[in-house]
Amino acid sequence: MMRPGAIGPTQAAAMLDCPEPFLSGLVSHGLLHRRPDGLYDAAAVDGARRRNPALRLLGTPLCDRELHGLNAGLRIPAGSSGGLVIGGARYMRLWEVLDAYWRPGRMA
């Protein structure tokens, strides 16, 4: 039974413009809080988006220059097959870049 203000993973992912499985990465990196019942507080998800500009850009394709502007250590992972090329520059959605960085076994 849903409680007022509680949303499920599908709604939280839609608010953040990312796939549902990516939510667990956001939770494990402290960027999002999941309630013990597996739901999310809609106001908390919205608040996290307002406080962290990157959470507003998760579904946006960004190039290396734009990624560097968010975090100097971010770039499109070498060897990744996702993304698109526009005007000679490669772009990848932010959630895809973060997912590649957070994947177990990735060397820094």
C-alpha cells in the first residue's frame, strides 16, 4: 500500500530521467535515499534534484568538455559503445557515464 508522498522506483526514475536499475547506484553513492520499504519520498527526490545539478542532467547527452565542467575527473569511458556523435564530438547520457564509472572492477 502506497503512503502519501511515497513513489515507487518507476516514478523516481522518471523524475530523474534514468533507468530504474541505476537508482541503486545513486543510493549506494549517497545521492539518493531509498526508504526501508523500497519506496522513495517524492519531496526528497525533488530536493536532491534541486541541490545537485548533476541529478537534473542524468538523461542529458554530454560531451567530455561538459562532463569535465561537472566534475574534473569525468569523461566518456574509453571503449564504451554507447552514446552518439554530433559535429565530430562524442556525447553520452550522464547516467551512462556514471554507471560505467561505478561498475565493479573498473580501474580509476
